[in-house]
Amino acid sequence: MTVTEQLSALDLILARGTLSTLFQPILSLSERCVHGYEALSRGPSNSPLHAPMPLFGAARHAGRLNELEALCRKNACQRFRELELGGRLFLNVSPEVLLEPGRRTGHTLELLKELGIAPQQVVIELTEQTPIEDFGLLDAALCHYRAMGFSIALDDLGAGYASLRLWSELRPDYVKIDRHFIDGIDRDPLKREFVDSILRMARASQARIITEGIERAEELATLVEMGVDLLQGYLFARPAEHPAEIRDCLPATRLAGPPLVEEGGDLGVLLIEQPGVADSTPVAEVLERFRSQASLNLLAVLDAGQRPVGVVHRQALSDVLLKPFGPELFARRPIQRLMGEDFLAVDQGHSLQQVSRLLTGRARQRIEEDFVITRDGRYRGIGRAIDVLRLITEQKLQQARHANPLTLLPGNVPIQQYLTRLLQNPREALVCYVDIDHFKPFNDCYGYARGDEVLLDLANCLGARIDPQCDFLGHIGGDDFLLVLTSADWRQRLARLQEDFAAQCQRHYRSEHLEAGYFGGHDRRGRPSQFPLLSLSLGCVQLFPETCAQLDAARLAELASQAKQQAKSRQGNSLNLVDTRQLARRRDTARQAQENGLPDTALAFQGTCERAESCATST
């Protein structure tokens, strides 16, 4: 197709407005819902400019990109309202359009007002296709949007000309990772390292990460394990003109269950039992509530089933009623007309840390707002963000007093406390005692500084294998660690742990030791000896809900230690598993034998079974 034909097709599209808008959902794992929709524009199906690349390329070549994007935004906003889609609307905007001299501002805000869409629902998503020369001017343009209530997203991090600098300069509310880094992330350690570093940067800058391009369940599982919350891709839904309702496509989360790792598993300590208002309550009555309670900043709006459907902020309500004719227009109308639907609701069973993550994951301007507390979906009261931060600070100070000074992981006191909570909240879990084989000879050969580096590497490898929301990692001391996993794929996680640790240790050996596969040193009797390269012995105790009541923290730790000793009796990476259900059955068999006056062969048989099981589960 010639350039002339492309420009002619573009003229027809702009003159007739023959664009279609597709919507692709962005899902929130923590909130178990659609967080928003990205609007994607297409040309007519029978046009050579149907696909986005030739369509926007032709407009850029013709100098009509601003005109095309304005038409795309108009269509997207109208369709978003017509379809009554929930959540946020992500609109793609080219930075060069924002920087165009003489560009008319305020057009998008006027359009939203006509359609009844709040600017707080809209995210301006920057799509970087050409180099950006004036970062200061772009920042000023985006400040203009932020002042009106819009959020800002940076698209395709890692693929653009200066995406990292854009992040640093513009401080967006959302950052989308380019799909190249998501494709095959479950098989590529380098991509996992990249995404992990981006997540750490996001926490520091208070941005929310969106991973797009997810197409395989294995990719999703890896991202969930890494702590990603916002997800987008063909695995959930393809872009569509009429997006279907998303159901049962997200992996199960454990946010609603009793937390094991984190203190403060019940938000009752934060609960302010403040009555809500029915969604049919007249605005005048709500205003009187605020007038009579000077300290009241937020009211929850409830439906007939006492479920929160919105909130009313004192300042927002005042802003509406202070406008000309505000009281006359709204005083008798139901508060449902003025309530805000963008609010945070958390179950009372959540932990402080889970609530903190949800709070800091919100747009920067909404972090300090009060939040709604529910129980089984029904309204209980409100909580304040400042109280969450205060209690978390107190917990961190308490934890720091008992942390290991090298790894800063929880030490023996919090480990014992955690094991006690684990047994008090029965569930299936794997308690794993982790020990490095031949670590003392390694220290003697390479020095304690190098040994400390190995311990830090192991701590990092262990941390990469856990889900911080439901698993636990502690440092007993020296080269001994305690790991608790609550997911069903614990065997795969432990296998990857051993692989990762072996790979990390490669850099610590001298070349001659690496080539030989061993290093020299002295055994415990001081005799010269040769030792294999470092490996891990894992002593595991498999817990089940029905066996938790038969154990206490001390006995559980003892079983894990004994399992570790069995694992260390074998060379190389090894795993020894103790099944608490089998232990209980053997104990019952031995007790019955004793009660019936039989010899203690059952007890001897028990030990034989345990040793046989140990050999069968070594790796």
C-alpha cells in the first residue's frame, strides 16, 4: 500500500469517525476484581489501517496524531460509559501529543463531565514511540492532568527510548512492564531478576506495577509468587468491544485466611465503630452528620444488605455544596448521587501488613484516606491509615530486637512465636530446617567474610521461594535457617532452592576447587581432608490440620532438627521428610501394642519405617 493510499484512508477515518474501541481488563489479585480496562483503538475492519501500528504510523507521518488520538479518547470514553464498565479507564496518549505547541487543553475533562465520568477514574497511559527531548515540559503537562484528578501510567517499561528516566522524572502512579520480560519468565532467571528489581523500585517510588502480556498459567504462577498484584493478558481476556465478565481466572489468594507470618491478624484493634448511611439517605442528612461531628472525615454508604457501595468525604461533599445553587440542587437527592465509588474495603481478618500493602498500592493522592472494614462483606466500621502505620512501626521495632544481625531475618524468639501461631491456626504446611553442608570447612578455607556472603546468598535464595503473605523465613543462627511453606508446590520450590543456591555459590570458589569439585580443609578431629562443594540438607516436617493439636512448638522444632540430621547423613543436596500423619498412626499402633501386653516391636518397627522413608525421599 502506497503512502498516498494510507493518507487517503486516514482522511476517511478522521472525517467519518470510523474507529472501534476494544477493552482489555486489568485484574487485581489482592482485591479479586477488575481494577480497570485499557482502551485500544482500531481502524475499520476492511481498511489497511485496521491494525494500530499502521494507523498511528500514518497519523504521525501526516502530522495528524493529535487529531487521531483525540478521536480515540472520545470514542473510548463514550463506549466506557455506554457499557457501564467498572474500575478505571486507561487511555493511551503519546508524549509528543502532550508536547505539541498550541495544543488545546481541557478537552478531555470537558468530555468526561458531559459523560458523568470522574477524572479520578481515568488513567493517562504514556506510550513512548519516539525520543522525548523536553522532560521538563512533559512533567508540566502531566502535572496539569494530575491537578484535575487524573492518574498517570508509564507503558512498556524496558522497551522505550528512555523509560527508566521517564519513571524517575515523572513519578507515575502505574508502571507497565513490557511484555518481552513476561514472556517465558517462568523459564528465564534473568527476566525474573529484572521484574524483581522493578518491583523493588516500585515500592520505593510508591508506583503500582502492571504486568501485561500474560498468556500462560506458568507465567502467572511465577508472577504471583513474586508478589505482582495487577495483571493483564490473553490468559484472562483478549481485547473485545464487549468485554465479558471475568470469573474464576485468578489463582486463589490467602488474604482472607488467618495470617500465620504477620502479627495483628485481626483489625479489631483499628476498628472505629462508626455507623454508615443508607444509599437512599438525603444529602442534607449526611451533611448534618458531618456538622455534628467535627472529627468525622468519611462516611460509608451502605446498600440494603449492609454492604459498602461507596463513601462520602467531608471535603468532597463540601466542594459540591459550596458551588452556586449546590444546596438547592442536591440537598434532597440521595447520597448515592454524590458518593465516591473508589474506596478501599478490607476484611477484618486481614493483617496489618496486608492492609498496608493495599494502602500503599493506591494512587499517591489517596494513600492517607480512611478505609472501610468489613466482615464477610458486611460493614463493620472504618480504619485510619495513620493507625496502620503506627502499629506496623511498633511491630518492626519489636521484630528488630530479635532479628539476626547478619541477615536481619527473624531470630529464635519470633521463630518460636511463629511456630506457636502455626499450630494454633491448623492448616497444611511444611516446616523445613535448612542447613549448609560442609560450611565450617568452607569458613576455615575461605575465611569468615566469604562465609557471611554465602549466608546472605542463602537468605536471598530462601526469600525468593516464599510467598510473604502466607509463608515464613527465619534465621536460627550460623548456617541454620527455618522455612515454612504453605503452598502445594513445595517440592518444586525446594528443588529450585537447591539449584539456585548451588548456582550462587559458584562465584565463591577458587577456580581449582570449582574444577575439582571439592576443596581442602580439616575435619572435626583436625585431620586434613577433602570436602565436596557446598550443598543443602533439608529436614522437613509435613503438618496437617488434624495433627497440629498433637504438637507444640518445641516438639515441632525437634522433629525438624531430627529430620535435618537424617538428611545430612547423605552426600550432596538431600531432603528428609517426616509425615506427621504417619507418625500419629505409628504412635497409636505402639500404644495399642503396649496396652495389649505385646513386646515393643512396634516401636522398633516405627524407627525402621522412618529411616526407610528418609531414604525414599532423598533428592
